Amino acid sequence: MISKEVLKKIRKLEIRTKGLVNNIFGGEYQSAFKGQGMEFSEVREYTYGDDIRQIDWNVTARNGSPYIKVFEEEREQTLMLCVDISPSGFFGSRSQTKMELSIEICAVLAFSAIKNNDKVGLVLFTDKIEKVVPPKKGRTHVLRLIRELYTTEPSGSRTSIGDALAYVNRLLNRRSIIVLASDFEDREFEKQHKITSQKHDLVNLVVHDRLEEQLPDVGIIPLVDAETNTQQLVDTSSKAVRESYRKNVLEEQEKLKEYFLKNKMDTVHVFTNESYIQPLVSFFQRRIGRY
């Protein structure tokens, strides 16, 4: 049974995100994610200027006059949401956790996909595969995905992006759109990540919280790693400690950005205390500009 609180969350999220899809993202999604080839539509009589390489010789022979094959863009695609639900995602210094932000953006993308008649699937992971929902179409299916995002309790305590992508690579035979939503608190993922990027249309959705970049000045506090559960006392009143912490975090972020850039990967950076609309719109426009 789903609690009334979760049902209320799902309903509010549907109203909010469908409004964004209808007004902003639906058309952007279709333009940014074009079909993966051409499929046969029909035959028609040849007219001057048509490509003679498309002549259907069997139909031509039967009718005694030239006919050509007509092809259309193969529009239907599969969007697979691959979402990190490890413990570090449940951190949030403002009104929203990183996980809640991931859920909202995934809802926007899922409703955009079904508006364009695409299928949507879901893989939830930690250091193991927690839940898999095969790709399907329709509003009811998207609401099920959102429900799973809200209610799936992770059994794993760490993050393994590589294992999750290896599973997705085995699961999907055809080229698909893979949205990888994570805070990327994992450093051993590059091999499978690169394979996925070559095999599929991979989009990295990197979810941040500003408080993770800078310690507040609140004296001696215990810092607990959400994924290893290790604890360390830190004197946040020390300016040197705060600056060292910030420097280390920013260096790790820069390494990640350089990795994405070097490998020419689509990436969207979003923050819990900032609107995701502009970063997402900018991402769609960058992709559209490449066509």
C-alpha cells in the first residue's frame, strides 16, 4: 500500500512537471533527442527529382511504371532513467534533498518522453541493482516510475556507477537515451561509463548541494560519510580546515568536469537550492545546436 503522503507527493509532482513539459520541455526534448534512423513508410509513384536509388523494382515491375520507397524518421525511442539512490543522495541543506531533485527532473524527462511517444524505463541502483522497471509508454507507467523513485528503500550502502551501467548495457540491445542521475560519489566507474557513452546516448545529470562545498563555522562537529558510515571530528571554527575542505571538494568537482569534457559527454549540473529549469533548457539548446 502507498501512503497518502506519497500519493500526495506524486500528484503534486505530476501537476508541476506536466506544466513544465507542456510549456517548455516537451518540444525541446523532441528536438534534442532525434530518432535513431529511418524506417520504411510506403511506396509511391516516381516523380522527377526523386532519388533513383530508392526505386522499388518489385513494385515497379508489377505496375509497369517506376515507384520509389518512402522512408520516415524512426521517431520512437527508449529513455532509460538510471538513478543513484545510495545514502549520499538523501542529503539536502535546504528544502530539497539531492534525491528529491533527481526525482523531479526525472519526472520532467519521463513526461516529455511519453508526450513524444517514447518508452521510459527505470533502473535504481546503489552498489547493487535495487529495482528495474522495463520501458513502456503511457501516463500510468510514468506514475509507477515516480512511485518507485519515492518508495524504494535502498539495501546497499555505497555507490557503484560502473556496475549499474554494465547492467544497463546488457539489458538494452538497441541504442537508447540513458540519463544517469547521481552525485557521482564514486571514483571507479570510467570503463563502463565510456562503454555506455559509445553504445547509447548518455546524459550525465550531476546533482549537487552547496553545503557540501563549504563547511559552516559551527565549532567541533562530527562529519559522517553517508556511504561508509565512518565518522570524523572536525574543527570547523578553523579557517584553514574550512579552506582545505573546500579546496579538496572543488578539485574533485573539477576533475569530474574535465573527464566529461575530455570524453565529449553531455552533462547537466544542478543544485538543490537553485532552479533546474535554466540548466536543463541550456542543455537541450546545446544539443539542438549540434544538429
